[in-house]
Amino acid sequence: MDDKPQTINCKLNHKQQMNPLIGIIMGSDSDLVVMEAASAILKQFGIPHEVTVVSAHRTPLRMVEYAQKAKERGLKVIIAGAGGAAHLPGMVASITPLPVIGVPIKSSNSIDGWDSVLSILQMPNGVPVATVALNAAKNAGILAAEIIGTCDDSVSKKLSAYKNSLNNEVIEKVAKLKKDGWENGFD
């Protein structure tokens, strides 16, 4: 066996750039009000993605097929949102070799969202699901973009610009507080 580190070429080709790279799935269409934030941020970064409903409980065979075929269809990351028992992210992660980002959703049948958070967060060793905060689909989209950005410099540059804009927004707020007469000993 050769001990040399191997070069990983993960630059996306033209065909991959036109096909979805990220799958956004949710247990019910009622979750779309939360999950659309992931889609919006991915659009902002110019990352092709798909959005659909895949229920772990009501369409288990659809869920298995989606997870099994995701990589061969060209997906690189799956964002899975679910409320209540929230089995979708973990079940998909148990089937696919792709990274899965779980979005716990505070749904109408939820126990204040804690059931969803713990169901997605407490995965057993060997079946990881990256879990974002309750209803934080935007963060899931950003994390998925960061994963894509490890192989695509244009996405990485857009992420850097986005994070710089967040910094600039805070500095503008600091200046406004000072202008309004609020003082601090820091700056």
C-alpha cells in the first residue's frame, strides 16, 4: 500500500453544476415553511438543489429509495427536516454514504420541539447526523454550502463574502449605538 497522500479532485464539472448537488427533504409539506430557508440561502450561493417530501413513517419505501439513489444521482449532501418523532434524518443517514444535516422542526404535534431535537441529535455511534438548531434550516443550508465549498472555490468565495457581510452588519450596528449615545469600554 502506498503511504503517499492521495489528491482528491472534487472540482465540479459542468454537468454536476446543472444537476442538484443538495437534496432538501422533509417529512411533510407543512415543514416547508421552515425548510424553504435552506433553499433560499442555497439559491443565494448559486448551488443547485432539489426540494421534496419524503416521510419516514408514511412513505418508508420512498425514503429508502431516495437515500439509496442520492449519491448515484449526483447529490453531495442531504438536508432532512422533521418534526415530532423526527426519524427522517437518522433513517436516511443509516442508508446513504452522503453527509446528512438534520433540521429539527417544532411541529404541531411536537413537545415544544425537544422531541425533534433529541431524536435527531442523539444518533448512535456509526450513524452521524449533523444537527442544527430548532427550525434553523438556513444554518443547514449554510453548512451544506460549506461542504460543497471544500471542493468548489466559487462557492467558498461566496461563503466568505457572506460571512464578511455578517461582520459588516454588526460593525454598522456598533456605530449606530455609539451615534445614539451608547458607550462601551471595548472600543
